[in-house]
Amino acid sequence: MNAGTHDIEKAAGVLRAGGLVALPTETVYGLGADAENPEAVSRIFQVKGRPPSHPLIVHIGGSEQLDDWVREVPATARLLAEHFWPGPLTLVLRRGPRVPLEATGGLETVAVRVPDHPVALSLLAAFGGGVTAPSANRFGQVSPTTADDVRAELGDAVDFVLDGGRCAVGVESTIVDVTSEIPTILRPGGVTREDLEKVLGHPIDVPSASQVRVPGQHPSHYAPRARVVLVEAEEVAAEAARAQASGHQVGVLLPAALTDADVKAHTVVTVPGSMSDYARRLYGFLREFDERGCDLVVASLPAEAGLGLAIANRLRRAAGPRTVV
Ligand code: TXA
Ligand code: MG
């Protein structure tokens, strides 16, 4: 299963030759290219069907490399990098000259992170440079958390897939903008707001989705084929029964506190009570509903604390309007 030394060398060669490599990280699988090769970076956008204005994350092998990729590192960024890297935290900083505009969607800022996965770190060490990688899914779809998900999603469009098992975190990294005095969370993710606040020593803002102007943060994202409907926890069963009665193949993400005995639906998944288990399995559940032929998923939001904030964010986006720019 897990990629060996031979696979790592091969993947590094593919990157050097301008090819695309799918790589495991602790959050989700990424679709990687040599960050300094504009043609390779452009191919990522073609393969994903992603608009070229959507910026990518540059993955690097260690926090000591940060200065190679950005123009300046404010004290706050240094503090967060030292604390959370390797790990599911992405820092947005001013773009250094090594980063082509193709990777940043034309922005003068760049998103950087050090992934916490032995296969990703071995690849970055063998390759020696930075690897730009969005999640290895088609634009707007659910992110892959296993190598099989990647193959199902991208097939032959990727030159090489490194298998690193199932991703331990399961939702994407937390993105923090540290370009201004006051850091803000652009996307909640694997590092919790509470953990960030503990290290920063003050509260940190999470602007609502409608306030975020960054390209790549559309209302509909992380979405299965099935339509997703969000209701209060106590209404999940009634909503599922209603939809099932009107002819839908209904999937239900049942809150951990409820029992599935009287839920009438095609597929019922009881979500784990632990938020880290829920995060790890969330995208797998959404894929499962599609695989089982559900056309509508009924879910409710977890409490928005800890990893619940990222889970709720992904469920809201999965339920968002499907008119994608
Ligand atoms: O966990 C993750 O972050 C995964 C793994 C593969 O590292 N990657 C990931 O990439 O989720 P992607 O491309 O699916 O999402 C990256 C998001 C973009 O959608 C965009 O919103 C934000 O990062 N982003 C990238 N560069 C930015 C910038 N310069 N300013 C603001 N946001 C940026
Ligand atoms: Mg993505």
C-alpha cells in the first residue's frame, strides 16, 4: 500500500519532467506539480477543470524553507509556522519571486504549507523544490482521502499516484492570512481556531463565507453529485421521510445522538460522535452516498467548535447553490 523509496524517486522524476503526481497529505490527497514550472502548474488547472484565477498552495519540506518562497515573514507567521508545521495549517504571505503568477492565480500573495505526512515529506525532500497542489479532485467536487478516490476522480489524467493510505485528518488545511497585522482565518480546517488562539494569545476572526473575496472560495464546493439539504438535528428523520416519499433516493448523515431505527431513507450513516473521527470520514460518507445512487442527502450541522467548525463549513458549501462561476 504505502509508497516505497522507489516510488518516491519515480514521483520526484515525474515532477522534474514537468508531470503531475498525486500525493497523500495528512488532510486530503493533492495533485502536485513543480511549483516553479509554469506549464506544469497550468496543467493542474486543465486536469481539475479549475478556473486559472484560483490560487494554489505551495507545499514545502520544512519551515526553514519558508523564506525562499515569500517576500517577508512577519513575526506572527513565524510563530504559527514554528508551532503548527508540519501540519494542516496554510499561511498566506506576500509572494516571493520564485513563485510564478500561474500558481497564485495572478495574486501578489502566496499560500504555503508543510504537510505532515511521511510520503509527502519524503517526496519534497527527494524533489528538493516546492510542489503546488490543490486537492486531487475535479473542480467543486469532494476531495479525495484515499489513493483509490484519486484514481476514480482523475484516472489517467495524473501521471503518477503515490499511495499513502487513508488521510488522518480528512478535511483540508486551515488557511490563515498573515499579510496584515491582524491574522484572519480564510478557511477553517485541520488546525482549530481554539488552537490558533492559544498560540496567538488573542481571538482570531473567521469571516463568513460571503465576506471572503478570495477566488477559490465559492458557495458550492466539496459537493457530492447528490443534492445536500441541511436541517436542524431534530428534523432530520422527518425531512428524510418526506423526500423519500416524494421519490428521492435519500442518504442521511444522522447525528451521533440519534438512533437510526425509525429513519426512512435509502442509506443511513450515523456520524461519529468524535469530531476528529467525523472529519476523517466526512468525504468518504459523501462519496458513499453517490456510489449508492442517492440523489439527495439530508444532514445537520455539528456544533461549530473545534473541528466542528471545518465540518460545518464543508457541509454548508456542499449544500450551497450549484451555479459555479
Ligand atoms: O489541505 C489542503 O490545504 C489541501 C492539501 C492537498 O494540501 N489542499 C487544498 O488545496 O485544499 P485547494 O486548492 O483545494 O484549496 C486551496 C485554497 C484555494 O481554494 C484558495 O481559496 C486558497 O487556498 N488560497 C490559495 N492561495 C491563496 C492566496 N494567495 N490568498 C488567499 N487564499 C488562497
Ligand atoms: Mg479543493
